[in-house]
Amino acid sequence: MWSATILTLYPEMFPGPLGTSLSGDALSRGIWSLEARNIRDHGIGRHRAVDDTPAGGGPGMVIRADVLAHALDAGVPADDTRPRLLMSPRGRPLTQARVRQLAEGPGVVIICGRFEGVDERVIEGRGLEEVSIGDYVLSGGEIASLVTLDACVRLLSGVMGKEASGSEESFENGLLEYPHYTRPREWEGRAIPDILLSGDHAKIARWRKEQSERLTRERRPDLLP
């Protein structure tokens, strides 16, 4: 079973949307498992403090290395081979290739940052892989972790109805996905391209590839060699 362990200050945010649709059905069928652990359970003192002011000054607060390390060590054995991801805007961008690697493994451990971030020493000391879902800043890593999990879970065997559904999507072949059409044949004066109704599978495949290349050139030229 593919398993996910989440370390967060807000465990009530999980499974959230992952409890519905394809991922929720797969969760109920035991295709994957989800455990959300509260970092604050390992906080310091009567108020369970998890953060402190930045060394060297500056705004905001930083999650303490000792607190996060205790939370991680308590929930994830040292011999656990799952990748340890830290959702962070300064991380490497999450790509479909990396998502597929994660989906093919035993699961993931995801740490959800908050405030100004986490103490650098715990990133180094526990071998955390910083991952970003885009060039913007969120209030915390929870939403980013939901995105990451959704992208992984949908690729697990038995989750999607057709295995081909995951292989003909945007980014799978280095290109954006081609346009899709369905009934009615004509809508508001716009018709389905004749080639898609021709029954000639070779021509349809060629048209779809051409359309993928066109859209990629127009919208994401950075994906092209």
C-alpha cells in the first residue's frame, strides 16, 4: 500500500478534498493510506510552542529544529525509505516526472511549513527535500501537500479507470495535452474538427501530436528542447 504521512500544525485539514472523488474512493478501498500528525504535540512547555524568533532578527517566526525533529522521529522510523518532502516556495519545482517517481515508490512523508519557514538545521539533519508547487507563497504547506498527494495518488494502479488516462496528459511526453471534444457535434457554431470523426486513427494521432506541439510552443516554450 502506498502510504503518506503528513506533519502539520493543522491535521484537521486532512484528508480534506482527498477524501472525495478518485482519491477518496482509493483511500476507502485501501489503495493508499494517509496519516496526519500534529507537530504541536511535540511543542515546548505548557503552551506547546513550536516556533521562535529568527536568529539575526527579522519579521515573523521560524519553526524550531528540535520540535520538528522530535515530531518527525516520533512518526517516521529511521529506516523508513519514503522520501521526506518539505513544501517550500524555495524548493525545486514539482514536475510530472517527479510525481511519477513518487507514485512508483512506497509513499511519501510531507512536512508542512508555516510562518517564515523551518530551521535550516533540521532540513540538513533529517535530509528533507524541499519541493515547490509554483512561484508564489501560500500561508502554509498544507495546500501544497494536498496538491502533491493528489498528483501522486491518481497515478496509483487501480485509481483511474483507464491506464492510458495518465499517459496522454500534459507533461507526460514533454508537451501540453491536445484539445478535447465531445457531443454535441456542433455547439454555438463551433464544430468538432472533422479529422476526429474520420475514424482514421493514424491521422487522429498525428493531429493530436501537432496540436500538442502547437499549444506547447504558444503557451510553454520553456518545455521544448
